[in-house]
Amino acid sequence: MTRETENTVLLLVGVSMIMITVSGTFTRYVKPGLLPWLIVSAVLLIGLALVVIIGDMRRGGPRADHGTDDHGHVHSHRTGIVWLLVVPVLVLIFVTPPALRPSAAAPSVTSVSNDVLKRAFPPLPPGPAPDVSLPEVLMREAHDTTGSLTNRTITVTGFVLNEAQGADLGRIVIICCAADAQLARIHLRGPAADGVAGLPDNTWLRVEGKVIPAARQPHSAAIPTLQATAVTRIDAPANPYDYPH
């Protein structure tokens, strides 16, 4: 690989990181909390590339990558194929990947429910039906020693997952990046949930209701039930992922 190719790829990677950061599409790859590190990394990559490019220009251009054959003749290595490295970088800049589908995520964020993880959670936000993220509902139900969800009406947002036993409310959770995505889900039951089963998968809903704990299973995650009192169909959010605290 020639120095020109190395510098170009380095510069393009930095520029692509800046572009996906400015456009907000970086949330399709990593959680928002990593935004400062993305910016720092992009600036460093662009800075390094520019320093080398400017240095080469001041020296009259980069040193050519030459070799000699068996007869002592000087020749240049063919490096055209190396430019294929630029293709995925350009794809990253101009192509926005679709959001992960439930089938692409690990089964559940509640697979660990050992008593050793039980702790006191902070009180729920005030109000008659405070918004609580789906992964937080599962974590509180599995590990909260204060029973903060007991007899409390809450509002949960997610998408429809149709199952043989009825509809579930789901949300894809990202711990760090898209590679570790997990599927959080809760059963939807009650009179207000009767019409949910007829909706297509991935239909987004805001659901008010009370959480009914699930019986603990020895070898599988227990999925609680949200006894729905009100269901509202909504548009899919710009960022469909959720991020546990």
C-alpha cells in the first residue's frame, strides 16, 4: 500500500466518523454516550492524516514504493486493488443501515436474575402514569427490593411482537454498541390489549398499565406481564433503541 492510499483511507475514515456523528446515524452503531469519544477519534484521525499529507507535500511528495525484478529493473507495485479499502468507508458515509430487527438481538435482558443482584432502586418519577423504559421495568421487576412497581400504573413504549400466546411489547436494548443488542420484552394482557394482537409486528405503542410479576423459572428468564389499561398507537421514534442506565 502506498503512502497516498494510507493517507487517503485514514482521512476518509475520520471524515466518515464526523459525518455519521453530525447526521446522528452513529446511534445505529453505538450508544449516544459514546459521542464524545467518536468526535475525539475522528479529530485525531483527520489530524494525523493531514499532518502526514502536508509533510509529504513539503518534502516534494511521498517516497515512491518501488522494487526491482530479477534483472535489476525498477518497477512500481500495482496498488489499484488496495483502493477497494475505500469502498466500505464510502458506504459508511452515504448508506444508513436500517434499525436492527428483533430477530437480530439476543433473547432477553433479564437472563440474569440472581438474588445477589437485588438492590433498592430509586423511586419512580412522580405522576399518575410515569414513563418507564422497558428494560428498566424488567430490571426493577427482577431486582428491586423496594417493590417500586407494585400497584403502580406506568407508561411503557415499545413495538408489537405477535406470539402464539398473545402480543408482547418489545424494545431492542444496546448496552454499548449494536453488536451486543438484546431484546427486552413484556407480555401484554388485559382488555385494553385485546386489539393489539391484530396489529402488525413492529407497530409502535404507548401502553399504560400495571406490571404483574412472573413466576421465576429455574433455567429461563421470567417475562412479566403488563396489564394494559390504555393503548395508543404512535410513530416509530427516530432512534428506536433503548439504553439501560
